[in-house]
Amino acid sequence: LRLVGLGADTGFDVQLPATFAVPEAWASLLDANAKTEPTQTVYASIVGHGSIRTGWSSNDLALVFRSGPKESAIGHNQFDAGSFVLGKQGEWLLGDPGYRSFELPDLNNYTAGSWGHNTWLVDGQGQNSLTGAEITGTASAGALSAICGEFAPTYADQGLSAARRCLFTIDQNTAVVSDHAQAPASHDVELL
């Protein structure tokens, strides 16, 4: 599997770890035997969740992206706008820490905060707003599929004017991540 980063980084190959725990609602996206009609790119704008599948065989990629909700904090939202999970062959290769823990403060900061998700830290700080992010577009053409989101408003105190992430699937073995940050002043942006 090849995961490619674009933007300030050049392409790179990574060896991905085994399984991570993910929310049960996302687990069905990995089920190659699902009885759902094949759809490459779908999203629910009201909650800011979207997914791309390269197909429905066990060799296909499943990629789920989160960038939302735009207007109201709903349910069990976490500070994870711009994050994604990636699965193949019935395993989550890049996962999500799952539901928040209220018993241990450090674990709660990890599971509910930006630090436990593959989003950004800006000047060492995670997101501080549960709203403002949105999925800005999806596209599918042949083997190429894309989903994009804007999540600068979730960094309300850091002054970003743009925080954009686009995820692409090129084929069954290649996913591309393209990030763009913009601000009137210099910031240290760390990709998790």
C-alpha cells in the first residue's frame, strides 16, 4: 500500500501498523460483503462525514474522511475535523482512537482531542471549536476519486484563514493526501 503526501512534503512510502479500534458505525465500510450498492464517493454534509471506496473486493481501499459539522455541535463530536481512517483487506491501517474516556483526563484529551487523530496541531495546539468545518467537494472519474474539506474555523484561536485537506484514491493501492494551510502570520503546523 502506498500513502502519498502532497504539499510541502514529497511522496513517501510508509509501512502501516496492523489494526486500530474504530467507531462501530465506520466498521461496515470495510465489509467487502456488504449488501449496499457500489458507490465510490459519498458524504453526509450535515455531519461532515464522507467516504471513498475503490471498489467492493477485499483488495480495495476504504477511506473515511471527517470535516464537519459546519453549524451545530452534534452528538459525540470530537476535535478531529480533517481526520481520516484508511482500510484495506478487512483491516484499518490508519485508525481512530474511538470514543472518549471520561475516567482518565489524559486519555480523554487523546481520544476527544486533536492529538489522537491524524489532523493538525497549530502552534502546538489542537482544535478548539467543534463547528465550522465542512466537506467542500467530492468527485469520481474512472479510477480517481476525491473528497475535500475546509476546517480552519475549528482552530478559532490560531487565526488560520485556510486549512484544507483533499484525499484522493488513485487505484486499489494508492491514496494521496494533499494539505493546504494559509494564515496572515507565520504558524508552526504539525501534521499528526
